[in-house]
Amino acid sequence: MKKLRSAVLGLLALSSVGCHAFDMKTAPGFLELKNGSGSYVYRATTPEGVVVAARVESVEGEGSDSLAFWTRAFTLQLHDRDGYALTDTRDVKSLDGEPGKQLRFGHDESGKPYVYWVTFWARDHRVSIVEAGGAKTSFEAAQPSIEWMIASVHP
């Protein structure tokens, strides 16, 4: 997930001009991490190491509010450049009905399968991003909670 985080941060660093507030609920079985979150506005983990993290970036320029732009940008960055396998693309909605996208990826690390999801909403020159990832077995066990947390987002 470190390599993936670096890729996403690199993509956003090109257009970032600041952060905004973000609201997300923590599901049972996850522990919210308050300190040491770096550029994330929210982070939570399970004892098994499944992590859900969120960040909000202000962006400028043509396409900054376009889900199609961000879908293509994340796909190019993660799949084409970093070698993650895109396994699914889904339409999502935030708690307040804002349409978004979710890209689901898989990859192997030291022969062990991992799952990584990036869910995002783009509006008003902001992109709100929720990342979720972990070892496949642990991730699948936590998946209902992860989906619930993403559904609780108010970007």
C-alpha cells in the first residue's frame, strides 16, 4: 500500500492547492487513528492491518470537477504505470447523494494477494478520496464495514 499511496500522492501533488473538511463514520472493528495521519484527514485500521484513509484536495483547471477525468487519471497512474490490476469500476453515492466512482484493484506483494480500492467524488474544484486496502483475506472479512464507511462519507 505504500507504493500505491506514493502513486496517488504524486498524482495529487501536481494539482493540490489545499485541503478541506471531510466527514466519515468509523465502523465497529476499526479504530480511528487521530495522530500521525500526515496528509490524510481521516484514517482507521483493523487489528489485521486493513486501512481506510481519506483526503480532500483542492484542484484547479479544466477537468477538476470531472469524474471521467479522475477515473482516467487514477487508472493511468495505478494500472498503467504502477501495475495494479483493475478488477472493477463502480458508480457510488455519498451520504448526501453526490455521485462518485470507485476503482477496485488487486496486486501481489511477496506472493501474497492484496486489495486496494480508491473511491472519489469531484465537485467545486475539490476531489475527495477514500482509499481502502489490505491483505485480500483480511480485506474481504472487513469488506461490509468498509462499504458501510464509504457509504457514510459526506465530502
